[in-house]
Amino acid sequence: MAQNTAIHPGGPDLEIRLRLVRGRLGRLFYQVGETAEYQTLRVLRTSKELIQFLGRLTHRLVHPLFATVAAGLRELGEDLTAPFRRARMGFSHIRELVADECANGLGHAAALAAKYLVSGVHRYAYLGKNLLYYLLPLAAGGVFVFTVHTLLSADYALAVECGGTVVGYVEQESVYEDAARMVESQIVYTGNEQKWSLDPTFTLSMVHPGEVSDTQQLVDTILQNSGEEIIEATGLYVDDTFYGATTDGEALRAAVEAIKAPYVEQYPNAEIQFVQDVQLRDGLYLNESVEDFSALQNLFSQPVAGQKNYTVQEGDTPWTIALANNITVDQLYALNPQLDNGNYMVSGMSLVISQSVPFLRVQAVQTEVVQSTIPYETITTEDNTIRAGQTKVTQKGVEGLQETTYQVTYIDGQEASRVQVGESVVLSEPVDELVSKGTYVSTEGLNRVPTGSGTMIFPIGSGFTYMSRGFWGVYSHNGLDLCAAYGTPIFAAQSGVVVYAGQTAGGYGIHVQINHGGGVQTLYGHCSALAVSVGQYVTQGQVIAYVGSTGNSTGNHCHFEVIVNGTRVDPSPYINYYG
């Protein structure tokens, strides 16, 4: 059989070279490992020798020091304990001597013990000195440590002194400045010349914990030490005017409220307040501004203005008097009930136009709901089947009812103003009255007034047109209705004194009544305006009013009456002339 032989590329030479390379690398690695191991051992051996050297050196240096310190400590201990050891030995010997000598008596034993003790102290006194040599430096060190610790732990602050009195301690001056500002802000000055101030001095002082004041504590202390200059009180101000201060603020408040109390009871649903701006201000006041409470209380009972009166002059009316004295007509009537809404005002009468005014005036404002009637309208239609001057009611009028809300202001119990709030609420509508007016005129000419032989002149001049209605008796028609254009002058039928010149809601409306003397008076109704006033003397033919249609009237005319001893009579016989 034939053998196959593998032949490597390069042949036998390449294999030989590889073996040489492997051999050399093996020897290299061996040498490197051996060298590294040897050097490591050398380093460890050298480090060990160095550590041992340092240990021996340290021992040689430190051991003597420790030995010296130890010896010193042992010697110090012996010196410190020697007196005590000697004393203990001495006392033990004393006990032995006392025991041996008790047989000779207690006194002999005590004397022997004392002698032995004295000799021991004398013999070993140097040991006490040695002890003191050690203890005195230790005590001095302790005192030094205690002093340093005390000084370092102590608190320091500024002592604030005012008027020779320390009022507190503060950490810095700004605390006092803040406190001074707070006190100053609480002081109420009541005059331009008033001024209060403190002049403090500051010194550095050591203080105990808790003695340092904050701002509020310093304020309290300052106030406590300023009682002779400033004091807590309550000041009375009316319309920003200062009237005084009192320390009894509660009593002052009670006195002020007592003034309002009667009006609170009188007007339980009203807002009660003073007319003036009354303020009670608490604060710090200078003593010169504070007075006894009774002085302020006396102010409340004293009026600031007295009652004023007015004497009625000829030609005056309630309206002119009220206007001249800056009051309303309603106020004039309220102050003078005897006027009866101006019906009885005569020349020379004294009227009150203002009452005395108290120091504090009380105002009560309340809401009032008032029901009132709504007047019905009269609708007149002409009817030629009815004689001229006569009327016939075909539908009776009925008044309506409404509710009105007012804000009413009372001052010191008197009504000062009444203001309507919102619109009135109608509860029931009025029913119109329908009237038929006669236009029929007979051939006899009823448009003329028959004349008599009296001394009165016809009250209307050339503006007169006709008489719409004559005198039909006291209970049907008690006068003459003399028709004329609106504004036609009305004359006094005879000379006399005006006893009424005013207006009523219904009836005659604006009218004038003249007293001619002898129990005779004349009345002129439904005027549009007046030319005279109560108390005025008028002459026959003088213009006293003007034709109109006020009151219960359906057209422009003058309702003329003649009254004799209080009874209305037919005016015709009293008239001797007409235009």
C-alpha cells in the first residue's frame, strides 16, 4: 500500500522557525515573572524595616515623655493625698490612744487626743502647704473660667432713662424711636400750642434675660411713667370742635346716649342720630385738656340759642313771615297752633319763629305711610231745560283713596321735612260728579242783579257779565254768583278790616272776608288771587282780589255773601249800584 505524506507550505524550515520562536517567548515570560516577584519581595522587606525603625524611634521619643508625665502624676497624687493619708493615720492612732487611756478617764483621753492632733498638724503642716500650692492655681483657673463664661454669656442692652427714671432696656435706639412714635401717634392735641416730648439718655448696661423690652412693652412703660403729663381720656367733639376730655369715658357715652333715649321711645321705628357730628374719641390727652365729667355734662343741659318771636305787622301773611324768617309755613303753624292755619292772624300778634335750641339736637328719620282722598272731578254739561244759574247733579261724585309713603324728618320732636318716596299707590279710583248747568234765561232778564237801597257798591266792575245763581236761602245757596272773566278785579263792597285772606282745599277756595262793623261782614269766594292780607284796613271800592274758579267752582265767578250777626242773608237789598 502506498503512504501519503502531508507536506506543509514552506517545508521543514518553517516548522523549525516556529519552534525557535516558542522557545524564546517562554524564556522571556519566565524572566519577567521572576523579576516581578523578586522586586515585590524587596519592596515588602524594605517597608517592614522602615516601619520597625519608626516604631523604635517613636518608642525612644515618647516613652521618656510618658514616663515623666506618669511620674509627675504619681507625685502629684501623692502630694494631694498625703495630708489625707496622714490625717487618717493620725485619727486611727488617736482612736488607739483613746482606747488605751479610757481607763484613766474621758477627760484625760480627750486631752491626750487633742495634744496628739496638735502635734500631728504641726509636724505635717508642710503637707497642707503643698496641697494649697496645687489647689490655689486650680481655684484661680476656675475663677477665671467662671468670669469669662459669665461675661461671655451675659446680655448687654441700652438703658433708656427719661426724667431721671429708667423706663426700659432696648437692644438698639431704633426700638425706643419706634416706641416714641407710637406714643406720639396716640396723643390727641386739642390746641396749636400743645406739644409733648421725651428727652431720653442711653447707657450700656448688663441685663438679665427677659429685661430687654420690645416696642410695645416700652410704650406701656413710658405711659406708666408719664401720668403727670398725659393721661388716657375720652374727648367730646361736636362738628370737629373740641369741648373737653374726661377720664370717665363710660359715663360720657352714657350721658350722650341718654339724650337720644326719649326720641328712641317716641319714634321706635326711626333712625335716631344727632343733627351735629358728635364724636367721642378715646386717646391720650395732655392733662391741661382733661376736666371733670360734670363740666361736660352741664353742656348738655344748656341751650345754645334762645326762643325768637315775631310781631305781626299790617300786610303780613303766613307765607311772607315764614319766608322772611327762613322757615316753612308748616313750621310756622306747628310753632303757633293758635293760628289755625292762618285763620286767626291779626296785626300785633306775637308769633314764635324759633324755639330755644339745645346743645345737642336729635334728629329722627322714619318712613310714614299716609292714606289720603283723591278729589273727584266735576263734569258740567249745559242743559237748556234748566234755568240759568241753576244746576242739577245727575251723578254724585265719590272721592278716591290713595296711599303715599313719606320719609319724615323730626328735629327735637318737631317735623322738619316730609319727602315723598316713590309714587302714590291708588287704593280706589274717584268717581266723577256729573252736573247739568242750566242755560235757560227768562224774558225778565235774569242776568241782572236786582238792586236795593243799601250802602254797599256792586263788588264787580265792567267785567261783570251775568249772575248765574242768586240767593236761594241759607241751606240751598247763600249768596250771589257773579260771573266775570278770569282776573277781573273784585272791589270791597264797603270799608272795613280784612279778617281772612287765604285759601281752603274746597269750599270757597281763595277768598276774602271783611268786617264792616255793626255785625256786618262780606265774603268774596272762588278768587284767582288776593290783593290784601289779614288785618289790613280797606276802603270801599278798593281792589281786594281777582275773579277765578278755585274751591268748589265750575267756572269763573265771584261768590258774594253778606253776613249779618253771623247769619247769611240775601245780599241784594244791601247793594245800591252795579256796573
